Amino acid sequence: MGPGWVTTWAASPQAPTPLFPNPGNAGFSNQTERNIVFTSVAGNQIRIRLSNTFGEHTVTVGRVSVGIPLTGARLVPGTTHPVNFGGQASVTIPFGAEVVSDPVPLKVSAQEQLAVSLYLPTATGRATYHRTAQQTGYIAAGDQASAAAGTAYTTTDTSWYFLDGVLAHNTAASGTVVAFGDSITDGFQSRAGANARWPNYLAKRLDAALGAKAPAVADEGISGNRVLRNSPRFGASALARFRRDVLSQPGVKDVIVLEGINDIGFGVTAAQIEAGYRQLISMAHAAGLKIFGATLTPFKGPPYWSPAGEAKREAVNNWIRTSHAFDGVIDFAKAVQDRFNPLYINPAYNSGDNLHPNDAGYEAMANAINLALLSS
């Protein structure tokens, strides 16, 4: 691919499941899916990465376009660009594989929305997706990939399909930072369409502080994800997907890990979680990356909280803070806890479920990150 490419946007691919009804279970046929995403850094050209990681067979994408959204599915006139793969408008993605497009001559800005439209001419079968987009997407009948008007997109959805990365060519950007975790990194309970996940706020802070030299931020959170165990509902474990979602990102230099609450909820011990962290650290260091550990945020209130589970969270957080196993510590727990009762999330940051922050809470998390960790 050459130097200068970074991951300006990403979403970890997942296998759809009937446990979460959505169009991905049946797949698409003679339909166009318009994914709305949000860049972290600028680029003078981009590439699109598509995934058939969890499909049932090869998938043919008949046409792909990228443009700048105006309102809803409508695009800014004149911004639509075709996307080619090896010089061809269509591409066949083998089962279990990913493909990366040719460079697209579309200049993008930092913190800008993009619409990536995929025309799927024949039955895809089960569609690789990312379930919790916190963003509205659009589905149309037939080939509407290049349509700017948006009127053909009569169905809405809240997941991203087949698209798992947008790469930007930016020789000034200081690499890619990967935010790696579960639903709190995924931005669950943030306002849909607001781009108010903590990785979004981190990208904004980096841009304000470093300008053109700011690193890209790739959000590789999966709601419900665990460090140690795969789940048909919540994706491959952190250990299983680390190579794909972190090490394979263009320009990757740093990773921030926030994961472990769901392991506690399913009975895993603190020592087992810490051993999982050590494996992630070993993989990161073997690849020459810095890896930062984030403390687990308060979770008293949800049904799976218990005094024993709380003791595990505190043990894990103590290990993160004192073991010096990570290259640095980001204290998200301290940033969002109730100062009068640290077992609970601060009411001002509580989305209402006593587990996930609201937009203000996600911003507080990003503000708790020492940017010097990521700019060295």
C-alpha cells in the first residue's frame, strides 16, 4: 500500500445472529446499502476496506461509491466518487477475506462524515456487519450507489454492513491509534449520529492539539465483547481479534485497551483477565507498538453486579495501575466515577443504565487521556 496511509475510520466486523434481528441475517440481493461513517483525520485520497469475514460464501459487490452526506441519505451534489478494485467497478470478496480498494481521489477533512454506498447485485447470504453503529444507515432497492438524491433509500438501519475500514493518505499524520474494547469503546448509549464516542472525542482533542500531525483514531470496540471468550452474540474475543483489528491497521503505533467488565459478568477471575492482558501486551510489543491499559469503569446497578464482581474489578484496576505491564495507564474509572460513591458512575455521566456513559461521560473519558502518551 505504501507509506502515508492511516486508518481514519474503522469498525470491527461481526457475524450477524438471529439473537439480534437485522437485515444482515438474511443478507442483501439487488440492493444498495449506504453506510455513514466519521473520519478522524484528513487525507488527500482514501481507500475503502470491505470484509466478508463472517459470510457464508463469496460475495460480489457490483458497485461502490463514496460521497459527502448532506441530510439523511442525500449527498452533497458533485461529491460522489466511484470506487474501483484493481481498476474494476465490481469486486468479489472470498469467504473469510477482506479487500482494499484502489485510491479514490476524494479529499476528506478531519471529523467529516462520509457515505460509502455498496450495490449488492446477487444474494450475499449472511452479511458481515458491525451491529452497534450509533448511526443511521440506509437501504435502497436496485443499484443506487451513485444516487445523490437519496430518495430511493426508503429503509433505515442502525448497523454497518461489509464496510470495516476507511484509510486515508496523510503523510503528516503520526500513525494510527487503535481504541480497542467493548461497548463503552463502541459508544453504546451515545446519541445516534452525534459521533460522541470517547474515541471521537479523543480524535477531536488530538486534532486541536497537534493539527495536521495528529494520529488517526480507529474505533475497534464491540458491544458485549470479552477479553478471553468468543461469543456468537458479541464477537470474537479480544485475544482472537487483536491481530486483525489492531496489528493489521495501516500506520498503527499505539493501542488503548478498555475491556474486562463482560468477562467479570460471566464469572472470569481477575487473574485470568490479567493473564489475557499480558497476552495482548506481548502481541503489541512483538509488533513494536505501545499499549496502554484503561481502568474498568464502575458498573454497580446492572443485574450482573455483585460484591464479588466488584472485588474483581477493583483487583483488575489495581493491577493495571501498579503492575507497570502496560506502557501507560489511562484512569477511565476515576474520570467517570461518582466522587461520593465510586462504585457508581457519576450521575452527570450516566446514560441511565448505570453502566454506559452518556455523551458527557464519553467526553470526560477522552479528556482523561494524557495526549503526551500518544504524541511521542
